[in-house]
Amino acid sequence: MSKDVGSNKKLSAKLEIPYPDFATLPAPVKQKFDGLPTVVNIFRMLGYSAGTFVEIIDLTNAIFKKLTLSDYHKELLVLQVAAHQGNTYEWEQHVSISQAAGVRADQFIAIAEERFDDVEAFAPNERVLLHFGKIIHEQGKAPAVVFKHALEHFSIEELSDAMIVIGYYRLLSIYIRTFDIPIDAQEDGNWVKG
């Protein structure tokens, strides 16, 4: 029997990392954090990346406010990333956001079941967009034929935005799943601010 019984914590599959103390972080990071309208757990944990925190929050804001791609189409892609990555946190965070953007319950189910060709759940352009996203997940890029087909339904600016959304949420998914960030508390579809 090992003398170091405490080493079992190292063998546990559960990761428990406390959130950083923003009071001890550089002033621009603390200021950006304090100015957030909603503080969710992913933003708390991102404090460990103080050198990129401000820029990541700015990119998050741009994705929510400045895309050429509609919020509705963005949310279809975010849900697709969450489902593909098995990221419960991201899925839960985007249930109310996606519903507000117009995503219907049958579409949530179709995305979770990877039924991207479902003609009852999705319009033709939505099926093309979700197929575009699926190919990117599987191959790491959209081959020229797939890209050109998507261009029949979306502008090059919208497809550029789509790739930013897919890449950004894949990045967040890796971060969230590795840090094992707990899902934020919600009440009636609104986050409980902590």
C-alpha cells in the first residue's frame, strides 16, 4: 500500500480549479471583467489567460454584435459545434440565446441528432450551412466544391463569419471541456449573475 494516500487526487478524473482573483490581475483585465454585463463561468476562468482576456472578450462581443451572418444562422452553427464537441456547457449557454434568435425546438433536436438534411426542420439554405459546418468539423476545411455550393446561398462575408464562429466556438469548447467549467445557474432562461 502506498504511503502517499493524498496522491489519489492526482488520479481523479475530476478537475477542480478555482477561478482567478481578478483583483490581482492587470488593470485592463480587471476593468474589462468589471465592465461585463453578464459574468459567466467561462469568462471567470479566462482570467488565467490575462494576456488575451481583453481581446477574447472583444472577439466575443464582435461575434454577438458585428457579424454579417445573421444571429439565427450563427446560433445554428454554435449548437452544431456544441453537439459535435459534446459540450454540454456551450449547448446550455445557447439554449435561450438560440431561441431568442429564432431556433425552434425541432431544430435543436435535429442538430443534436445530426440530421442536417432534415427537410422539415431546415430550409434549403440552412441545410447547406449545416453541411458546410459539418464538413469543416470533419475535414478541418470546406473543400472548394462545398464552398462554392454554399456561396449559392450565402455571401462570402457570411461564410467568412461562419468559419470564425465555428473556429471560435471550437476553441471555447476545448477550453471549457479541459477546465471542466461548470454550467452557469439559470432562472427562467436568464443567467444568475454571480
